[in-house]
Amino acid sequence: QKEVEQNSGPLSVPEGAIASLNCTYSDRGSQSFFWYRQYSGKSPELIMFIYSNGDKEDGRFTAQLNKASQYVSLLIRDSQPSDSATYLCAVKGDILTGGGNKLTFGTGTQLKVEL
Amino acid sequence: EAGVAQSPRYKIIEKRQSVAFWCNPISGHATLYWYQQILGQGPKLLIQFQNNGVVDDSQLPKDRFSAERLKGVDSTLKIQPAKLEDSAVYLCASSYGTGSSYEQYFGPGTRLTVT
């Protein structure tokens, strides 16, 4: 079982729609969760992070975390063509619980926002 | 604020040759990371430094890869000898510290092609 799993996509949504990106992780000791955006040929850039169960909103982006289900998602409202990119889910463990302190990435979901 | 600098941006070598990559982190960032990103995959941590000490090198293929950060600032990653499967983008990232609240900033990467 992969440590962090994402559907590789592509996920196609029309402009203005809500894009929903999902991620599951295997290590129950994971403590913090990150979403990175990576444009083709570019390096990853952090969009959001979340530590606690529930929702966290930042502009058009909402991160959702359910530790019991080991599930984290990213919602992008009012999707724009400029949101077309690969979205990487990353998980960090807790060194105190043996989860390590390194960031483990999923393979990414390619999002295409169509006009 | 200057970002993470990496050089070269592109490198093409033949298998069994050696290659070295250089990274200069953001000023004041104590933690430096080297990631390998193979096409279609998420970044995989190779090695993490805290100042000039190694925090995690569990996924570094030590028979051919080496890295150093002698003065706690710049870092070099070396591959000797290179294999075809080493073709990837090598990303350097830095953060102020190792805690979950510290964002990792990525450099532009070095794209290595091994022929």
C-alpha cells in the first residue's frame, strides 16, 4: 500500500465549477497535511496546510481533513483556467510517535479547467 | 527575498558518468532538503540537513549518491556512477526549521537526463 495515494487524473472541470481533489494516507501517526500546486516544468508551491480535523478555508481553496478515515481533500471553488496544474498531497508524521518528520508526497492529481 | 537557487538547470550525461548539483537555500534557513522527482511521480525525499548535520538520509541510495552541506549553507548532491533510472528532476528545498509549521520553499530544480 502506498503511503499517500491520489488519483492521477486528469480531472477535468468547467470554468467556474468546484474542483474536488482527494488524498488518502496510510500512517495513522501523520500529524500535518499539505497541498502543493505544481505547474508543468515548475517546482511545487504550497497552497494550504491543515493540522486539525474539519475544514480550513483560504480564499477559493478549502482543505478538509478526516483523521479517522485517513482522508484529506482540497476543494477549489470558482475554478479558473490558471488553476490547471498538478496538485500534490503531502503528509508529515510526528517524530515523537515514530512517524518521522519528513514530507511524503503522493503522485499528484492533474487538474484541467476548461473554458 | 531571494528564493532557493539551484544549478545547473539542465544536465545530460551518459550512464556511468558522474554529476553534481548545487543548491543555495534561502538566507537564514537552517533546514535543507534534496528531493528526486521522477516524471509522473511526486517528489521523494533523498536527504534532509539541519544546519550541516544529516537528519534523514534513509532514502538516499548511498552506493551512488552523496550529499554534503559543509558550512551549513550551500549544499551539493553528487551521483557517481549515474544509471538510466536516475533521470529525474532534482529539487532542493529549504525551511527555517524542521517543525510542521515551517513551510518548505522549493528551488527551480535540475533536470537530469541519463542516456
